[in-house]
Amino acid sequence: MQLPAHSDISSASQGLIPDFTLVNDKLTKVKELIDKKLTASPKAGGINRLLEHVRGRSGKMIRPGLVLLAGRCFGEVTDEHISVAAIVEMVHNATLLHDDVIDEGQTRRGKPTVNSLWGNETAVLMGDFLLSRVFETCAELEPRITGVIAATAVRLCEGELRQALQRKNWQLSESEYIDVITDKSAALFSSCCYLGAVLSKATEEQAQALSEFGLNAGIAFQITDDLLDITGDECETGKTLGSDVTRHKLTLAAIHLLKTVDKKEQSALVNSHFQGQNQRHDKDSLAEMLNRNGSLEYAHNRAKEYVTKAVQALNGLEESKAKNALIKTAKFMAGRTT
């Protein structure tokens, strides 16, 4: 099942990342730096084989791209931008390695996960290795920048822990859900945009505007990501889907569904679709029910609303190719199908 079509956003999902061509040459440098960081000494032996597998699973590079585009709004992209962009992508990739262990994911970015090939212990340690490279790279930056990165990392972990503690909470509210995804996901998007602006000597007011843009775009991204976990095609997304249901995590569409039915139906839904033994097999029937009750439409519209807030946050910025690219990227993030 696909998300309901909306012409203003769905068109953005047809390509990769709109207007990242503006910073493609710099993104190449970011990837080169990440590859350099994810290389061990020759005597490390098999570790390099593991690292090669991780290096070969590069994603869309949305977060590094946001760092670079935010910087381009106020000046030229510098070596510091490249370093910060590499850092945020390594942080993101470390969280994915850990997420695949938690969710028992078998595929990621179209390839077998580290945990499916080498086991959970190796995957967790590989995530830790990436974070150690993050610490190493942060040591080369000024304290103000590393302070933001450290605070963001804490916030991401707090968000993940809060989500874990909310499992099987069938009374989870929409506001509580938004708070969780803000911390566990959107906060990193926000810091990417803020740091990109700061590194280009933007004023604090301008940097905060970029931060607000990133936060709202990040919330839209996560709402859409959660929708894809139910409605997406694993062949298109390149990752194991249905983990939210199997791990008893409520997302926005499910929250809306449970609020629109009476208590008797709510209890039946929970027993049949959210905590039974075959939730992964019931994904299609759940998607149909969410669609029939308007829950997919509701969640998609909420994502659109956060995109609108993101775009509005940039109203005070001068018009530029970089600003336009950020706007198109926010729309892409809420309209993607992969």
C-alpha cells in the first residue's frame, strides 16, 4: 500500500535528493573523509572487512547535505563544514547499527545488516567504533561546535530510551509521540542546520532560524519514516519493515486509529494487530485498516504541516539557491517512498 498522493509533496519523492547538486562536490569530500575514518590499520585484519561493508552502505546523505546547504545560505563551505557533515553521518550510521540489533533488522540500504551477517555483538561494537571516530574528529573542532554535537547525541539517546519505555503503552498521545521523535530523530536534523549556519558565521538569530527549519523538517521526516514502516515496500526502501509493530511501538497513524474507535474496538485492535504473535504478517491488513479510517491521510497531512512550519522558519533569509534547495529537500523528506 502506498501513501495517499499529494501533488505538492509526492513529486519530490521521484528522485534522490532535490538540489543536492549544489553541494555534490562537497558531499563527495564528506564521503571520502568518512571512508578514511572507517579504515583500520593493516594489522587489524578482519576488522577492515567489516568496515568495508559499512562503507559500502552509504545512504542518501541527507544530514550531511543539510549541514552543507545551511552553510551555503551564508557563505562558502569550509573544511569545518566537511568535518561536521562527516561527524553527523557517522553518528547517524552508528544509531542504525544499534537500531538493527534492537529491531532484529535483516536488511539496510538494500544489503544484509551487520548483525545478520556477523551477529549482534559485532554490530554493537561496530556502532561503538563509529562513535569513537566521531570523538576523534570532534577533537579537531572548537568547543562551541563539539558542545552542540555532544548535547545532540545525549538528546538522541534520551529519545530512544523514552521510546523504549513507551512500548505497549496503547494510550500514548500524539503530543507524547511528537516529543519522542523530536528527541530521537529531529534533533539531529536541527543541529545539522544550526551548525552549518554557525560555521558560516551566521548571526545567532539566523542560526536559530535554520535550527527551527531542521527541527520541523526532521519531525516530518520521522512521521513519514514511520508511515513507510507500515506501508512501504522492502524492495524499494531497502530495509526490513514492520519493526514498529513487532516491537510494540505506536506511531502517529496507529495513535490516530486507536483514538478514533471505541474502547471495545481499541482492545480488539491491540490484541489482533499490535501485540499478537504474527504482527509482521498482518502488516498489510493493518495498512488497509489505517487507510480506511483516514489514519494514513491524517499522519501524512501532519507531516505536510511540519514541512510548512519548516519553510516558514526560513522566511527571514535572503533568497538564494541554497535556501530554495533546503525548501525542496524538506518537501522531499516528507514525500519520499524510500
